[in-house]
Amino acid sequence: MRESYYNYYVPQGNIVLLYNSLSKGYLALKKTVFDSVFIEEKMDIDKLKNNYLYVYDSLLENGFLIEDSVNEQLLVENVFYNNRFSTSVYELIINTTLDCNLKCWYCYEGHITSSKMKNDIVVRILKNIENKYKTEPFKVFYLKFFGGEPILQPKVIFKIIEEVGKLAQEYGFNLQIHFTTNGTIIPERLLKMSNSCKMSFQITIDGNKEQHNTVRIKKIESTHIGTYDRILRNIKRIISYPNCRVTVRVNFSEKTFDKLKDLIVDLDTFDRKKINISLHKVWQVHSNLINQEKLLDFICYANSKSFVVNYIGLVNNAGVTCYADKYNQAVINYDGTVYKCTARDFNKTNQEGVLDENGKIIWNTEKVMNRMSVKISKQCKCCKLLPACPGVCTQKRMEDKNNFICALDKRFSVEDYIIQNFNNQMILAKLAKVS
């Protein structure tokens, strides 16, 4: 028996917080006990077993102790690649349009006015899903809508969901639906569709009310009324449905955290079990401009109000793989062109395939193989956080092959990541207990 390679020990006053990035296990150990069984930073397993059997059993049960024969690094790689090439889950991201009703200054997309998915492309998508199931049956189908603002084309969305719902009933696969939306247009008919499947939304808020309304501006605005209040009303409507939940994505700049606690006040009556907050730096803003102390202060404040906040978090399921790196995934644009990644312009240069009239994706084999063949880097393989790492962006690695890119923000310590993740898990456990 030996210590897991993926163990971390974080002193916190009179206790030591133990974390294992492979098992995702947490344990709190008295510092006196920890000090008595650790000699020169190495665990004395025999002493632990003889003097603290209950601790030994807990460490063994939660993956902190493993058999000598276990090759953990190989296990992690196998899980990673199995997830990448798994056929048990099929995921389609659909751009119903590249048009948008807002004009946010930081948006990386080139919006195409009046772009709309036509019925023949919808038919091709439905053929693709059915044919995929017949040739490679999947257990779960993730249907995701992106854009532009996807809900600008509600009829397209309604038809796809209704028809895919019929396929799910006929073939017995689990249907889960997700929207990346600005949250200004949420039809009641759409929410009622969640009665037969799980439905999630990622909706962006750009600071407190005052700041948000200077960023999330309508393209055509007849009045000076901003979008903040409308979006919050829509979020509340969404989470009133049993099968719906929302991630509030806060795109932040150097000024966002000055008054961001106002957002938590405005969300105070919202069901914590149905909503979480995800922080993302606006890509045009340099990291050095962000006040780290204010950022951490906001996270602590939101946590104190029982909100889960994802920023310097770790993943809590094994072998997380970026959606774009998965074999069983595609992004279908409104015009039938096909991509893998949504974080780049939908243009000819980035195109990776096309959806033919029979619903078959004709891939650019060279481009797809280039992406799928990207391996775990040597630097990542030796990292003790690898099993819980949110993942290095493959798109960036392909674009910058000469430099190593780490997924973790170097301004924060490993301990910061572990403690923040622990706080989120504690909040989730408390919310689950309440329910």
C-alpha cells in the first residue's frame, strides 16, 4: 500500500485538508494526527494503520491510499482517451443564426444580419441524429443551441426539439438540452418543453445593473431601458420550471468587481439549487489589470450567500475533455457548414466539414485528425492536478505549438484552487441536505 501520487495536503489552522485529484475525495485531518504520521513529508502507513485505523480506512476508501500495483498515471490517460472517443454520448451544437439582438463590445463573432437556418438544414440535422443512433447507438444526446442569439429563431428550435423528442421516445436515449443565450428572449412555449427533458441555460450578466446596462446594449433601442431587469426576470421564470437550471456567466473586466456584490443581492431570492455563477475574464482585457483581491473577495461573498461560484475551480468528474475534442461531437452552423469549436469565427478558414442532404457529415479529415491526435503534454502528465484539471484548450495548442499552455491561472496557488473547490462542494452538500 502507498500514498496516491495525486494527494495534496493543505494546512488550515488546526486541521490539514486532504485532497485527491483522481478520486476527488476530501478529508479533514487534525494537524496533530497528520504531524504524527508524516515523517519528512512522507506518510508512515504502518504507524497510521496501527495507531489510527479509522483514519487509515477513510484514506483507503477515498483514494488517498492505493495498492502498489496500480499505475495511476496510466489510469488517468485511459480515462481521458476513453472519454474522447466514447460513443455512449452524442453532442450536437446548433447555430440557428449568427445574428444577435445585442451589440456587446467584446463579442468575438462577426454577426450576420438576417442569417437563419432553413428547413432543409433542419431536416438534415434530424436525419443525422437518427442515422447516428442506428449506426452507433448512444445513451445520451446533448442538444445544444448556440449563435449569435439562437432564440431569435424560435420556430427552428421548437421543431428540432419536438422532433428529437420523438426520436428519444422511439429509441430510448436520454435527451438533455442546453442554450447559450443572452437571456433577453425566453418564450414560455420553450420552457414548457422542459417537462419532458432536462434543460439548462447559460446566460450572461455583465456586472451590476448599472454596468451591465452599459455593455449589453440592444442593436435597435427605442428607449434607454437596459436589459438587466429583463434578464433577471427571465432567469427567475426559467428556474421556476422543475427540470430547468441556469448558469449565470459573468464576463468581467477590470471594473466589474467594484460593485458586483449588487448582483448577489439581486439574486438573493433565487433558488440556489437551480442557479450557479461562472466567472470569465473578457478576453481583450489583460490579466494583470484584474484586481485579484477584489475577485477573491467577491467569490468569498457569493459563497457566504450559498452561491456556487466557478472560476478557479476544479472538475469533479473523471477525464474531462473539451467538447470540441470529442469524436462524437459537431457544431452545425445555420447554413449546414460544420465545425468542432465554438470559440472561433464560423468562417471558411475554420470550417471542418459540411452536412450533406442525407444528414451525413463530410469531414475535412486532415483538420479533424489533427485535432483528435493532440495528446496530453509531458508537462501535464506529471502534474498532480491533471485528473481534476479543467483542461488545456486544444484549439490554442494547435495555434501555438511552440509554447506550453497551462489551464490554471498562475496568479492563484494550487491551494487556492483546492480550497475554492472544497467551498463549492460544501455548498452543494448543504443545498442537497436542505432539499
